[in-house]
Amino acid sequence: MALLQIAEPGESTAPHQHRLAVGIDLGTTNSLVATVRNSVPVVLNDEQGRALLPSVVRYGADGGVVVGHAAQSAQAQDPRNTIASVKRFMGRSLSDVAHVESMPYVFEDAPGMVRLRTAQGAKSPVEVSADILRALRSRAEDSLGGPLTGAVITVPAYFDDAQRQATKDAARLAGLEVLRLLNEPTAAAIAYGLDNASEGLYAVYDLGGGTFDISILKLSRGVFEVLATSGDAALGGDDFDHRVYCWLIEASRIGPPGLEDMRLVHMEARRAKEVLSAQDSVHVGVKLSTGDEIDLTLTRADFAAMTQKLVDKTLAPTRKALRDAGLSPQDVKGVVMVGGATRMPHVQRAVGEFFGQVPLTNLDPDKVVAIGAAIQANVLAGNRSAGEDWLLLDVIPLSLGLETMGGLVEKVIPRNSTIPTARAQEFTTFKDGQTAMAIHVLQGERERVSDCRSLARFELRGIPPMAAGAARIRVSFQVDADGLLSVSAREMTTGVEARIEVKPSYGLADDEVARMLKDGFEHAQEDMKARALAEQRVEAQRLHDATVAALLADGDLLDTSERAVVDASLAALATAVKGEDVAALKQAINDAGRATDEFAARRMNRSIQRALAGRSVESL
Amino acid sequence: MGVTLTEKAARHVAGFIAKRGRGVGLRLGVRTSGCSGMAYKLEFADDLAPEDLVFESHGVKVLIDPQSLPYIDGTELDFVREGLNEGFKFNNPNVKDECGCGESFNV
């Protein structure tokens, strides 16, 4: 018979109506699945009692797909068909992936997202992630005794649209209903019950196997808002292992080891690191295949000293996130530690000193994200009364905007806006009789299109022919709770509309997000000048085109010498447009304006005369 | 007669209540629903109702409303593990037939 769980008072479900919901931490190195059972959030273990599922998938030549520990142990013998850390490729094109040459995979560039060639054909990162999710789903269904209603899946706060969409697609492929994508730091805060805590600012310090993320959250009236995120995509616990590894090799005075010995020493280095989180010293004794021996003792103090630089490296992004949020360390009310590497005492000490308080470490740092996701999933699946419901707010990592004339970006939704959000802005036509408008959606902080990331393009057609500037085109940006963008454009007088769900062809690397942010700050001055220049160019071009059109229509109003003056001013304008000098361009625009003043006045007279021709004063 | 918990069930209930942070005991009962007429109710109890019948088993209080008792009198609640799944199981001597999954039953 079915096994029952204890419900909250008055909330026993009807038979066959269990809403089984899980939270999934789909990590770069390891993944976990958790649920709320008997009102207690728990991580679900596999048959061997292991909570972590290595995020590794092996595609065998025999057609078998192996996920987790078994795939991980095959990594050395079959590196090409064994995909690890696939999260780094989610929603990325080949050009976005850093260090392609140092990875054992055969990459294929495909439209939208990179593919990995395996014994079972080309696999997209979405498919690989789906295999990981499928393994977690079957673990969950075996543990809970029934099909899942849905899942909350966590993603890094800086994940862009493409990466979030790719994650959702992977879940769908694995047969999981996504209740919500949840930012990892927000999940960690929920696991610590900070949503029930007093209002204030919290920092989430997440040092995982290979990545570091810092997030600043604001809790007000039970609502979480991510104020800022920062991090280092190439810094994690593995770097600490590597530091110990190097020390073991150097201190033992042995040459560069072979592949097998390297793995052995690396494993010992990792073990030593882990032991030092609990003990003051550790002995490392390894015999290598070359006959060389490592026989060393490492103390906690020495380990701390040799890895202090790595710890310090996490503090720079931490400072930056605080600066982005306009805060100082003292403003932070609580610090949540996430990721196995935060078990190291000197990491905890450094974070404690930085924020001037003891960080929260009483939950297992490997599990806190999954647990927070499970708590959220339980609420979203309807297993808690409405009164206890809460709303989560996240932010957009980079501004979203549109291309306008002159290759400039008009920001519609600024960076760090909370989502879900919707904003609209009105645009107009540039040319007389313009009947279509290209909408180019961009993400980034810079002023020029070429410095931002292109997300999507579409066209609004069927604009009635009108004079330039007369059409009113309302462009609306909408970002849903999962951070996915849809853009629509509507011509207000006729109601013609075009829209696009931004399922961007590819997204931004997190270090690219960081770089773009940094560029945005560093180039602010330069960008301002570029914007001024581009704006003047647009104005010059408009004046030039209008004058040419007028000359065509009413050129007979000018005598030869007058015509020469206007032509000269047009030529000057055309030259200035090509130059980089904003002041010269402004001057040329003013000169051309003055040169055509008289001409414009005569045209005005003529059109009035035409309008009045043959009509008596009385009829006016 | 009343209702009892196996020692294992009692240990788990006590553990869950401790982790949950509140609760005076466990409430068992039946409701009319499900494919075979009756369904079990298994909930945490935060308050004791005046009409509740209270049984104590291995240090855990089991609360039952008087109307439910005839259907589950003599039941032993066990905690079992089946593969990866684990949970509570009613060993109810009153049951004449139950639906395939055992979530609802008839007396």
C-alpha cells in the first residue's frame, strides 16, 4: 500500500491527490533534489545514501546513457563522451565558451547553442542537462512513490534569458513541469528561513567547486529582491585543491607526474583540504607509479597561508556587489554561506571579518540551495495555505533596450529592475512615408549597439504612411517571473502590432556580463561622447535629406548664387557627418540651418499661396 | 483498544515534530472520500480538541476524534521503507477491502 506522510493540521490531501513537488539544484559540479516531507525539507539520497549527483553524463558507444558517479569515474578513460560541467555551455554559442582548446570535447558550432559530439551523435547542452534532470526526477519519484507535480529549479542570479530558457527547455525535455526558476542565492536565503526573519539586507556568499558568486538580497515585507550580483566564473574549491597539489609536488621535489599519478595526487590534495576543515593537521602519504613518494604533513595554518590569495580574490567581487547596491559591509544584516568550499575555516573567518559578523553556516552548504528550492516548490504546488505564501522578486542582470537611429541603444528596462516587470516607451518614424520599423532588442550597459549583445530582431509592418515623426509606435517590454522577455510593438493610430518572445539565439557568459558591466562604468565618458556624436549625425542626416527633398520640389525658388550657398552647406554637412568631431558637426548643422532659412521661408510662402489661390478673403 | 505506534514510527514522528519546531502530537482519523469510501488522515496536531481521545505510544501522543475511532480502532501505525521511498503505513484490522494503492479503504 501507499506510504503516507504527515500533513500539516487540516491539510491532509484526498487519496491520489498528493502534490509531489521537488526543488532541484542543477549545479555545475553536482546536482541535488530535495522535497518537503512531513513538513520538513529533506534532500533525497540515492540507493547508496549519497545526496550529491555529479553533474556528469556519459554517452556510451553502446547507446547507454550513464549519469552521476559512474559517469564521473569513466571521465579519465572516455573523456570525449563524458560531459562534465555542462552548465557552462547552457545557452551559449561556441564563441562564448572560454578555453575550448583545453577541454577534451569535440565542439560543433550550431545556430543558437554549441553542440558536443559524442558516440551518440551531437548533443546540445540542453539534452545533457535533461539527462541529469531525468536522473534526479526518477530518484525523486522512487523516493516519493509517485509522479511529480512539478519542480523548482535554481539558476545563478546572473543567468540571462538564453540560459534560463535553456534550463526550462531541459526540464521540459526531462518531463518535468517547471513551477518556477529560482535564483540560487534567493533559494539559500529561503532555506535559512530569512523570509521569516526581520527585514533587512543579506549577503549570499557562494563558493562552489569551480565558481564563486556573491549576491546582495533585500528582504522587505516578506519579499526578496536581488539588489546586486557579482562573482568569478573561474574560482572555486578546485583551485584550493590545485594549490595543495602544487605544494605536494614542489615540497616532495618530484618532477611533473603522469596522468594517473596526477589524478592520485589531486585526490589526496582534495582529501587533505577536506580533513583540514575538521582537524588542525593532515598527513599525506602517497606512493607514485614512478616510485617517488610523497610523505608530508600539512597544518591548517600553512594551508590557510598558501590559499589566502584565493580567499582574498573572493572579496573583490564582494566589494563590487556591495558598491553596485550602494552599500557598505556594515549594512548587511546576515551572511549566508553556500557551497562546499565555505566549510574551510579560513574562508569563514575572512567573510566574518569582512562583514563584521559571524556568517550563517549551520545548514549543510552543499544542500542549502536545493532545500530552499524544495520549500518554494512546496508552496507553489499548493501544499501550504495561502496565508503563508510569499512572493519572490529577482532582478534583471543587464539593461534591456532597443536600437534607435544612429546605432544607439535606448534602455527600456534598466539593470537591476525587479521582475516581473513591464515597461513601454514610444518611438516614431524617421522618414516620411515610412511603413515598417525594425525592432532590435539588445542587452547591455553601453550606449552603442555594437557594444551590447543582440537578443532578437523583428519588424513592425503596416504602419500607415505619415510624415516623419508623426507615427506613434509603442514598444512594450515584459519580463516574466522566470526572467524571460517578450517584446511587442504597436502602432497606436491603427493598432497594427508585432511581437516576439525573446528566445535569444544565445546568451551572455557570466564573465561577459561582468565585463560588460565594467565596460559600462569605465567607458561612461566615452559613451556619452559617442552618443552625442551619433545624435548629431542623425540630426545632420535628417536635415540633409529634408533639404535635398525640398530642393527637388521647389528648387526653382532659388537663383543660381543662392542655390550655390545651399549646395555648399549640404556638402559641408555631408563631410561633417563622416567626421568624428561633434563640435564641427554641430556647427555644420547650424550653418546649414541658416543657409536654408530663407529658402524655407519662401517655400512656406509658396505653399500658403497655393493653398489660398483662387479663394476670396471672405471664404477664409 | 485504541491506536498504537510501532517504536520506529514513534521515533520518526518525534523526530519530525522536533524538526518542525512545534506540535503536541499526531492526529489520526478518517474521512469519507477516495475510491473505496474512506481515506486516512495523518496530520501534525498543534492543539488538543476537548473531544479528542488521546493515546500515548512510545512517548508520542496520538489524537483521534471519537467519530473516527470505530474505523481505525486497533490500528498499528508503522514506519516502513520500500526502496527509496519511506513513510507511514496503517495496519488496520477493520479494513475489509481497499483500493489498489491502499490510500482509501472500506470497513
